[in-house]
Amino acid sequence: MSCYLPFTVIDTELFPANYLSGRQRWLAELGRDARRFSYPCFGSGPEGEALFTDTVWIGSEDAGKVVVLLGGTHGVEGFAGSAAETDVLRLIKDGQLVIPADTAVLMVHALTPWGYAWLRRCGADGVDLNRNVVDFSKPLPENSGYEALKQAIYLNDAQRRKIAFAEFEQLHGREAFEKAISGGQYTDPAGPFYGGKAPAHGRLVVDDLIHKHALQQRELAVIDLHSGLGSFGYGEIICDHHPNSPATQVARDWYGDSVTLPLLGTSSSVPKLGLMDYAWHAIMNERSCYITLEFGTYSTERLFEVLLRDHQLWAQSGNDFARREHSLLMRQHFCPEDKAWKEMVLFRARQVVSQALRGLSS
């Protein structure tokens, strides 16, 4: 069964100009009777606008199966999330995307709205939501590689930084280098991939949604929309379940051989600490799975350089102009102004959402 019409026009204008316009368009697609709820977020946007994570439940409240779409886990990646979710909302409203019986869709817009509004991956407190799902009642994970590279990370001289990185990689290997930078760290609030000291806004939202909708009692297909890592325009399906788990088999059954696993070294992503995945893994049954749908843009080296410069600028004071200038590079890395890239994102998102609906209903 095909869940959508494959030749429906793809509207790249769905990629918003900013957080506020993305939110307004997303809300406009819901209609007055939508079962929606908004979670206010601490802080405000660049124009003083209030910030929210918005959710909507589409389908029967008693549905035993739920497709969950998460957007903006990393704030600036919310442009792709907004566009993909708004496109799916339109397809549902127009009857071109069919939700099977006993199935509902839960859509979450802008899990990190502050980062979305300010063109950063993190929240106002510097916390990376996708490194935040750890047990804060226990000693926090250690990342010795980050500590070894911390001084180099803050170097203003990019060439010296590259030399230090190359020396670390030559000594420890590429995977160890990527884990050191992006695997997650819990000691440096100003630095990249900081997991925090307490549950962040988006994690509290997810915990509330799980409780509010009794999601631990349902079969789940969770799709977390990301951008910025991997081959340009390709939507990689990343599965962080254990390779031998029932959930990994479910992912392969639903999405095919394109599923990649960081724990097997088949993904553009290395294994990481504190992923949002883990909050969902803990409540899933054996007929459910969580995937990250990661839309690639530019190289990992460019990703690290853009992100490290962002954290350098925000760690300093009195450089608002430099921050604004750099925010344009952040936007370009995570949401390229390239029509073909945008078309690929929307087409792939339609495909994967359709696969999830079919998989749950089979």
C-alpha cells in the first residue's frame, strides 16, 4: 500500500526564513480543531519573540500505534524539521498521506526553540539536547578526548587548531577524534556538545508527552529530523539501538538496508553519549524503533569548524556583529540555500514517514 502520491509537487518555499515564520506556518496548517499543545521555553528570540515547542496529535486518541516526528532537537536544524513537518501536515490535510486504522501521528515542532531562533544548535544555557539524556543523579560520563583537545578547540588560529586535531587523529584514530569532539562532554558549558547538569527543556517536553499520551503502552515509530552530517542532500537513517536488538530488526524491516548503525561503524555518525534516542528506547516495546533521519550537507571538518567558531564567539562578550555574521554560516551549513537540497529533504522525509506508517500497520 502506498501512503502518499509520489508525484505531488514539492514546495521548497516551506523552508522558513526564521523560527517565528516557521512556527506560524506550521500552526496555520493545523486548523482550529487540532489537538495541539504548546510548551513555553525560557528566554526570547532575537526580536524579543516568545519561544515555544508546539505539539499536535492527529488521529484517534486511542490508537495503539503512533508515528512520532521530532523537529529542532538541535535548534538551527529546525529549518529542515519545520519544512518536513509542514509538508507532511499538508499531505495529511489534502488526503494524499493516509494514516492507517489504529494509528496516530504525534508531531513535535522545535524541541530547542531558542537555538532555532538564534541559529545555534544548543539552548540558551549552552546545553545540547542530544547529549542531555543521562542520569544526573549519578556521576556524569567522562570524555578524556575532549579534555585533551579543549585548549585547541578554543584557539583562534584555525591552522594551529587543525594541526592539533590532525596530531590527535594520527595518534588515536578518526573515530576517537570524532568522539572526542562530538561524542558529548559534561565539563565545559561554553563548549560544543555540552550535555548539561540537569534535564533540558526538550527533554522535559518529551518526558511529559510520553506520560500525557501513555506512549509506553503503544507501538512507536519515532523519527527525529536532523541536518548537517553526511552526504549532501541524502537522508541517512541512523539507528542507535543495539545491533542485535529487536528494535534494530524492526528498523531494517520497515526501512530496508539503508539503515545504518553507529555501533557497527556503518554510519556517518559515531556512537555518542546522552542521545534523545535513549529516552525513547527506555519505554519502547519490541515492535517499536527510534531512528534519526539525518540530512547531509557539507563535510564533517566544515561542521566542526563552523560549530567551534560559534562556541568561541558566544563565549566572548561585546561581539554581537561577529555573532550575527557567523550565524549566516550556521544557517548555510544546516539549511543550504540550494533548491535541489531542499527538494531531496522533502522527498526523503515523505518516503521515510510513509515507510513508518506502512511498517506500523503491517
